[in-house]
Amino acid sequence: MKKVSIDRFEGTLAICEDADGKFFGIESAELPQGAKEGTVLKIDDAEGTLAIDEEETARRRKKNARLQNDVFGGK
């Protein structure tokens, strides 16, 4: 199973980044409902189906929030 994260949207494409730092586009219509920038997707190798990895998405968002707080300070 491969994991990618949604970096940004350009037109009808979600620009995703894989673990090797490679970028590629996935048609937005193919994304699971609720997918947005920063969402981590699991791609089933056999079926090619996409699913949101809720746990990894939450972990990365928490990590990013801590980093931003360290850099910019927080209350």
C-alpha cells in the first residue's frame, strides 16, 4: 500500500507528493469525499482505490501545528 499527501489543487487535479518527494496529479473527482490539502491518502496497490488515512493525516497536522507554534510562538 502506497501513501501520498495532497500538496495542493490545480484546476481539476490534486497535486500529490509520495514518500520519495515525487509529485503527480490525481483527478479531483477520484478523491474520497472530504479530501483536502494536507490529507494523506492510502492507495491500494492491487485495486488502485483511494482512501483517507485519518490517523496519519491527524498525526501530520499535529506535528505541523507544533512546528508552527515553535517558530511563530503561540498563546
